[in-house]
Amino acid sequence: MVRIGAFLVGLFFAGWLLISFLVGAVAYVSEPPAKTVEHEFHKHPKEVDFSFNGPLGKFDQAQLQRGFQVYKEVCSACHSLKFVAFRDLQGIGYNEAEVKAIAKQWAIKTPDVDPKTGEMSTREPVPADYFPKPFANNVAAAAANNNAIPPDLSLMTKARHDGSAYVYSLITGYQKQPAELLKHFPDAKTPEGLHYNPYFANLNLAMAPPLTADGQVTYGDGTKASVDQMAKDVAAFLTWTAEPKLENRRRAGLATIVFLLIATALAYMSYQNIWADKKKAA
């Protein structure tokens, strides 16, 4: 009796779910949801060829150093790298002396406490310090950036789908609003103080175009600093900040696959050898 009751209860709920699904499906087909401006005009990141793409890809240290230079001279005024220490720069080819010089010459000083008075003060960064934030707190950051708080960039390429291409596309994607957009969505005009960018989720962001002209940064290795090149370089650098052990992880994964293939082959041959006599007897 209990089983029959449980079956009927389950049948009732299953039937109710089926009816709800059918009602929802009919409503969706008869009255489809209105299309939004974001759905119509948001673009996926561009296809970008990075040296670290693919399972065997590797970082180009020269590109990473150029990307760091772009971050230092353009992005660091607003965006922090709170999970990256100066000494981590040795991972992109800088030696210890160069890291010390970079830390000492960094424009933003490291917050500190005066041991004599206990009052807040600042000091020159040292290699063990993490990159100091450009603003004391979120209130100061918002006040200086049209009431928008610039995000930390340490893990940005991991926080966005196809992150490396996303960063590149966002930096190079600023443009005027298409006439077609304003024609179909007249209320979606970019507000005062914001900038239209189809690669941003809601199409409008407070950050002005950070790279506006070729030669905005002068590369020490002689590479031509076009906007496209600078965008690729800083996107590569931010990929490294998010995944500094990327190459090690891929090497470990490749070695694991090779090991598993060899182990599988040995296990199969052992199986064949152990059971060969019994198979013949059978």
C-alpha cells in the first residue's frame, strides 16, 4: 500500500512538472522574450594568435616584458596587481638587480607604519612587496574614476571567458555606437562619461580607451609599439600574472598522459601474458 501511495505521489509530481514545462514552452513560442541591446550587439572576443595558445604553447618572455612595460606606463595608474610581488618578475626574465631597481623606482609607494610614532606612512617597495594599489581605498578609486572602481588585474584573464583574447579585444574594441543600434534601441545611447565597447558585457564602460596611439610606449627591444602590438603584449602579461605556472602545468599534464599510455600498454601486455595459458586451456 505504501509503495502504491509513493508511486502515485511521484506520478503526480512528474505530471505536474510536465504540464509546467509544456505551458512554459507554449508561452515561450507564442510570446518570445524581447531582444535586448546587449544580446544583439555584444561581441565575442576576437581570434588572437598568442605564443602560449594550445597544449604545447609557451610564453614569449620578450613579449611578457613588453606587456609589463605597458602595464607599468599605462595601466598601473588605475589598476592594481595585488596578487603579484615584484620578485615574481624574475619569472619573466628579469634578474635580481633589475627587480630591485623596478621596485625602488615604482611610482606608487608601499603603505607602512612608522615604528616610532605608529602613524601611517609610505616607503619604497622592495622585491618581497606586492605591487601597491594605486588608490588608498575603493572610495578614493571611485572618486577618481567617474564613480567606477577599476578592477584588480591579477586574475583578470582567468575571470573572463577566453581571457587573453578578451583583454586584447576590449582594449582595441572602442568605437562609436553603430547607427543600427540607436535605430532599434534609441534608449540605449551611451550615457555621458561612459564609452561604447561591444566586447564589454553591457556595452558601456567607464574606462576610457587606454591605448590611443602608436608609440604610446617606447619598447627597449626596438619592437614597433602599435596599438595592436601593445594590446597583445599587455594581454600576454596579464595571462602570465593569472597563470605564472602555465608551462609547468602543461609539461606535467603531458608527462602524465605519456605515463598513462605506457602504463596502459604494460597492463594490457601483462594481462595477455598472465591469462594466455588459461585461454588456451579453455
